[in-house]
Amino acid sequence: MKTKEYISNYLKENIIESETLHRMKPVIGEFAARAPKILVTKCIDGRVHGSKAKGYPTTTIRFGRTDGNIVSTAKNNYSFWNRIDSTVNDAICNTPEMPAIFIAYMHKSDKGFGCAAHNNNEEESLKAIQNQTREIQKIFSTDRLYVLQGITNTDLMAETLLFDESIRISSEDLISDFSLNNLTDIFYKGFLKYPIKDPATARFVNFKTPEELMTGNPPLIHSDFQTSLSLKSFLLLEISRIINENDPLSQKLVQPDLFHALLSLLNKVKSLPKTLIPAFFYQMFWNISYAINQKNKLNSLTESEQLKIIDHAEELICYGDGFELLPRNKTILVKTGRGNDIEALQVAKRVLEKNRSKKNPEYSKIIHLNIEVSGEQISWEDFNENISSKLHTMLRPISEIFDQDINILTTYSYRDQKRFYPINTIQDNRIINPVNIIDGINSTLHFSNMGLKSRESLYVTQVLS
């Protein structure tokens, strides 16, 4: 596959996913209304990409991504602290009964494919996240921001949460302790047999029983975007209701022994606000299901096929924000906020070149720059300030790290859409956008919000036609 064809397919896949996201916006809104505001920092490694393993739908969780989750916590690291302040203020204004959550993750691999930025040294990985949480806890009280650490096993995507009281809650341990081998093992048996009673959820999952959603190959709960989004909202609602009613004996959703074990562990965390217990219960419950599915998937593959999943297989580098819809292990993702983007890009370059040496693809090395904005661009000044100038600034560290033998895709997206709109606002022969939707209106004289929206709609229609 040549470079232009690869980019065209890449952008088309993004639009298809964003269409589903748009269609499910009311369901995601319901989830967001019940969930705490959460910020997660983690490595640029493509194997830890996205929020699917945590159970948070796209747009309901924010990420910081740096090599090895190494960041400067100096007060002048604007991007790092601004993400935290934005999340905390979001919670104060929109979920005042629940503090925001900050989780700094490291990652490891039982198969030896650990963090490249730390040369597979788990102690160094742990120090990086401890540095973040220690400095953040000096500034924010628990009633405003609940801070903890986490570990992701990239082989299974199983997570461990590390609380202040030296309490660890590990989905791998719970899977082992209760001999959970299939997705149906984690649910109450009676729940599996009958269609879901909630009308909206039942409609979005095509009136299938939970058992049908858990037993397919692959299971729809983790393979179908619409089904997964619907069940996330439903499960958070039901788990929150069960825990808040404080009547665990009557619950008929989660396998009883697993329910009591997980709730007991969370109740031992004395620093954990009661309003956050349902959210952490849900997150770990969802991750248990995700890890079981990943484990079963790996067990069905040959050793060489397994390596394609557990080892690095990223195909391009993404730099900026708004990449949450991309699949796991597709991209090495670098976000601003490390304090030194050049270091992060150097690690990304090293990983990408190693991956390409194994596959020798026909398409060239690609870096995708995306600027994500949270609102419409009313004037050319808005577009220049919020998008164009930022893209130009981000091109400089790329030029310092990479030679001319690289292709650059430059786009912007809206936070609630996650849809990439290609633009070219600077003369650079490395930029290889298939279209330029700002062409002809990139000035104060010709720009209008209506004109931009028309270009965006036309682009989507042409790609999907």
C-alpha cells in the first residue's frame, strides 16, 4: 500500500468511527453525567492507547501521553498543569458531589515487552509516575482531586490500581482468585439469560441477551462500537444504583463472590471518597472483562500471531490531541506536556523505525499532527490562533528530529467529534494531505464559520461516498 492510499484509508476509517460516536452522543452524555471527571497520564506506547480497557467512552476521559510517562512537574510546564486544572474545574462545576480523578499509569509486560523509554526497567517506570502523583498531591486536596497510580500489563491489558494506603486492586489477581475464564463468569447467571430491561440499551444492542453479547467470536461487548458504548452506560448506571442503595445481597448483575470481594477492597481504602466507589468498581469490573477477552483471544492464536498483539506494531506517529478513536497499537502518540517534546519524539522515532524494519512497508514514515479544539471557529483570527499557528509551532521539533524523508499529515478536530479535517496552512513539501479544506478561505477577507462548516460537511460526504 502506497503512502497516499494509506492516508486515505486512515482518514476514512476515522470518519466511520466518528459517525458512530455522533450517533451515540446521547448515550455517552448519560454516561458522562454519572461518571467522575478523569485525567489519565501514560506512555506514548501504542499498546496502551485509548480508553477501551478502562470502560470510559471516548470524550469522557482526558489523557496526557509522554515517553515512559516522564514529565516535568515544574510550575512552568503549562500544558501539564493546565490539563489538571481543566479537569478539576470541570468537576467543581459539573459534578460537585464527586472530586475529579487523576491516575498516572506505568506499563509492563510478562513476555518481556515492557516500556521502551525505560529500557524495560519497571522500577524506573514506577519512579516516573510516583514523581507525578507526589507533586500533584502537594497542590490538590482529596476533596478536589483524588490522585493514584496504576499499572497496565500490556499483554492482557489488565490493570492494577495503587492506592495511598498500599492497597492494590488488580484485575489479574481477581481473575485468578475466582477462576474467571469467560466473560459470562463475571455476571450473575440470571442476568445473562434475558434481554436487558432498559429499553434504550436493549434497542442499541439489537435486543440480544447479555449472554449473546458475551459469547460471540469475537464478543460484541468488546468488538462492536455501538454495543460497547451502550453497555458501558448501562453498567455504570446499574453498578452506581446497587452500591448507592447499599443492598448488595439483592443485586443480580455481578457474580456475587466477585461483587463482594471488589467492593470489600474498595471499602478498605479509607482515603477514597464514597462518591467515587461506584466509578472505581465499574472501572475494575469492566477491565476484568476486557482482560478476560484479551486472554482468550491470545490463547486462540499461535505464538507468532500473539507477538503481533503483545509486541510493538505501531504504524505511524501521532503528535497532538484527539486521537482516541484510533485502535490499540496503531500509533505512537506524543502529546504536549512533557516539558520537552523533542525527547518524546526521539523515542517515538526509535520505536517506529524498529517496527518498520520488521515489516518494510511500502508507505513512507508518517507523522500525523492534529490540533483539537473544543468549540467552533467563528473568525479567521480564531482559526489562526487556535489551529494554524499551533500546527506551525509543532512542526519545528519534528524538523529537528526527522529528515526530509517523512510525510506529514496536518489536521484539526473538534473534541466532541474526534474527526480529522485535513488542512495545509504552511508551505512544506513534507505535508501530504489528500485535500485542504481551508483552501481559498484562509484569510480574514474570505473566512466565515458557515463557509468552514460547509467545507467540513462536503469533505465527509466525499470520503464516505
